[in-house]
Amino acid sequence: MIKISTLVAGLLLFSITSISQAEIISITDPRYDVANSTEGVLRPTRGMSMSSVEQQFGQATEKYSAVGEPPITRWVYPEFNVFFEDNIVIHSVVPH
């Protein structure tokens, strides 16, 4: 009887410790006006127009045609990519 209760107590303790372990994932608040590299790559911020991006950052090295509905356009610069919905920046990223 003592062996069975010890076994049950051990199994219960084991199940509690395995359940209580969890992986912690931390996702920081994305700030579009903060550079996302150690070099401090400045890039367009959300809400800028296509003309504002061209005035501030110059001509893109590559411009992809709009795709989908709503139309999403991508412009490629040497240090970052800019994604537009219609003619407004929705995201800019520094590729790895």
C-alpha cells in the first residue's frame, strides 16, 4: 500500500512539474519610426505617401507593380523595402 501511494504521489508531482513548464515568447511593440538595426537604418514610417518617400529617400532601385485587393506595392531600396497600400506606407523593413 505504501508503494502504491508513493508511486501515485510521484506521478502526481511529475505531472505537475511538466504542466507548469512553459515557453515564454516576448514580442516587442513594433515602432515604425525606430530603426531596427544596430547601424540605425532610417526608413519610411507608416502613413507616409509615395511622393514623400521619394522626396526623402530618393528613387527606389526597384519598383514592383501593385498586387491584390487592396493593391499592395513594394519598393526596394539598397537598405530597406517599403510596402504601400494604394499610395500610403503600411510597413518598411530592413532585410536580413
